[in-house]
Amino acid sequence: MPAVSTDALTKTYRVPVRESGLRASIRSLFHREFRDVEAVKAVDLTIEPGEIVGFLGPNGAGKTTTLKMLTGLLYPSGGSATVLGFDPSQRDKAMLRRIALVMGNRNNLNWDLPALDSYELQRVIYDIPKDVYRTRVDRFIELLDLGGLVDKPVRNLSVGERMKVEIGGALLHHPEVLFLDEPTLGLDVTMQQRIRTFIRQHSAETGATVLLTSHYMADIVALCERVIVIHHGLIIYDGPLSRLADKFADYKTITVTAEHLSSSLVGYGTVVASEELVATVRVPRSEVSAVARRMLEDMDVLDIEISDPPIEDVIADVFSSGFNP
């Protein structure tokens, strides 16, 4: 059985529409107009147990709305979803005990209490044996560097510190499915790496399934072999991260190191960067071999490297171009 699956999952919001001004305000009191906004459009996906899947998309693409439907926080307008065999819209207690949702811009722990007090409440709610609870808390404190944080009221923590204690609290009951929405938000580079390592280890040790959204592509590259890309509420890609560039980037980059670079590199492609001895050129995929051969013939080449563009650039190009599936 898949850990998570959806069939034509859809969410449409009905929002009021009116023009500005006093007259329009008065008219809207008696004749209110509405329009439908499709946040998620017939999404089909299947995630197997133990997978760590990246869920990518620009702001407003439908990522968070999808996660909220999968955790039962929103009721879908159409289609269906299952999580661990349950319909999430029913908010079955048996399902809720086996999943967790961490949102980088939302607070799940009690704002006025130290994290340890909220952790103790979690222990009671999920009926975690005290010895198991103590072992998990100690491990999370060590791996997430929570020493000195868990005794402070959550409201006194920075955004990054709060995110660390939030992740620790969300995993205390060892959820089988973990939904992470921007889990490294507000963290410095070192702590981002620690969070990635922690998530990877936790999934490997417990077999947890992870659906991860992040605007930090380093999170996706480090954790996910598979990615799902959503844009305008539609899934436009579902497959290996390694093939994402093949799908959306019709170019490769050639980085050449030469004693005397040609005075003009424009004839070889679009110059991305150029220094005294090293230049990077963007070249259409169909012309890569020919351009590389010309470079070898025209220049005193010391080194040449052909590569796919960085994943960050591919995703940025897709979203900035207004791609419409």
C-alpha cells in the first residue's frame, strides 16, 4: 500500500470580488460577486513507504494547500486522497497518531511554555513510554543542538531556534509519514546541514516517508532522489531529480580553461561567466558536441567540462518563464 496517494485531488476557493470605492462597497452588501480560484487542480501522485520526495513550486503554486489536504487541515473540493490507507479529510485519530506536519511559518508548540513542557504533553498524547521518551529527547537534543533551548519559552527563541525545537517535537512519536514545509527556514548554513542529516538518518532508521517542500535547493539535492514539481496547481514533473534538467533545460554549460581565451566567446553560446583563463558558456543541447569541438580547435585548451545547469537555475527558469503546462 502506498504511504500517500491522491486521485484528481482538487481544491477551489470561492473568493469575493468587488471594485474599490464607497459605491462598490455598498453594492457588495446586497449583490456580492464571487470568483473561483483553483489552488490545486486534479493532482495525482503516489509516494511509497520510506521515500523522501521533494515537492517543488513557486509561492502560490499549491504546495502548502496540498499538504494541508493530505493532513486533513483542508477538505478537498474534488478528488480523493489516502494517507496510510486513511482518508485524511476524516481526521481519524489512528491516522493522526502516525503522521506529523512541520510548517516553517507556523508554531505547533505552546508559545508561552518551554519546549520540554510541550514535549511532555506530546508524550502523554501519544502514550510514549517514559524510558523511550527520555531516550528520544536526549538524542534529539544532541543531534539538533537543542541544549539551552528546550528550557526557554518558545516565544523567546529565534525563528531558527524555534524550527529546531519544532522538528524535535514533531518526531517524538516517530511518525510514519512526515510532511515538512520549509524545515530549514531561518537556519544558518551549518544548522541547515545538520537538519538534513538528521532527517535522512531518521528516515533510514524508522522507515518514515517524507514529503518535503523547500525553497533551498540544497535541501532537495541532499535528501531527495525524486521530485514533484507543481505550478499553477498542476503537477508538471514527477520523476528523478537527476532528469529534471533534461525535462526543462534545453541547454548545457561548457566551462573551458585556456591560455588565451578567444576575444569574443559569443559565437560559441551565451557567456555566463568569464575571467582571465576560465569562461562558462551556455549552449543548446543539440550543439554541445559541435561547440566543444570548435573550442578545442580554436583555443589552447587546458581543461574543458560539460555539465547540466545547476538545479537551482533550472527551477528558477521554469518558474520565471511563466511556464504553463
